[in-house]
Amino acid sequence: MIGVSNGGYLIQYYAIMRPERVKKMLALASSVPVSTGSSPMKTIIKVFCPEALLPTKKNIVKLLIKLTGKNYAVFTQNPLILDHYTYLLRGFNRMAMGYHKVTGFTDEQVLSLKEKCMYLVGEADPFAKLGGKALLEQYGMNAKFISDVGHGINHEISDDINTMVIEYFLSKIIDKR
């Protein structure tokens, strides 16, 4: 399985709920969700505000630059992607997302993912800077931190990520059952 951002959380949650169905996972721009005492919403607000509150083209470009690393032009210079983010932010319905709550994992649950999951994280990712990288290091997870890359890791360095994904999933699966 592979997931990006919240998709990284979803694949980890699935692997915890159905461990017999998952052999390997790759989480991009993601971390281990544990109960740290702070609300995930606070982190989201720190990253997305104030730009997301008034989603003009100028603010969307500012937000994309804030979310990404040095290769932000793959987002900001692509009119189709700018339109996509404009529609996303202008049509965002917080109430619709209320159903999708992030549940913090226990230490035991996090450690159950250790042999199955690899994390590819950009060092310029604001979510990594706000604690995601520290959590991966704290738990000793199989993580690769890539400099000058942000939350849009799979777009910012797409060729490199595609190569890493293929190599990871083609590598031998260690079955310890």
C-alpha cells in the first residue's frame, strides 16, 4: 500500500486494523499519528492559515510555497494545479471532514508498523518540522528524509519518488510470521 499525507495515515490505520492483509507500505509526507496531547487541527491551522481562509490566487501561491520545498514551481507555474487548489480551498467543507478523525496510535500499534512501513518525508515539509520528523526518529521508524523537499514530495521530485517507490516494492518482503 502507498499513501500520501492523510493517505499515509489511512494505510497505517488499515494495517493496524487488518495486519494480516498488509505486507508492505510506503507513507509519503506522513508520520506516525500518536497522541501527543495537542490537537491535529492546531497543526493544520498553523500550516494552512492565514492563506487558506481567503483563497485568492495570490494566497494559494503563498500557501503552495509554504507547503513545498525549493521545487515549488511544479505547483505555482502549472495553471491546472493552481485551479485545482483554488477549487479545493474555496469548496472546502470542514463539516464533511468531521467524519474523518485522526486517531492516535498506541506505542504498541506504532511499533507493529515498524517492519512494514517506510516513510519518505521532505525536510522542508511544515508538518515534519512541527513534530512529524521527531516522531519518526523517536520511534526509530524506517524513514528517509529528503532535503529541499516539502509536503508535495511526490510532485516536487516525482522521478526520484517514482524510482524509490518501485525499488521499495520490488525489494524482498521479509515475512516474520
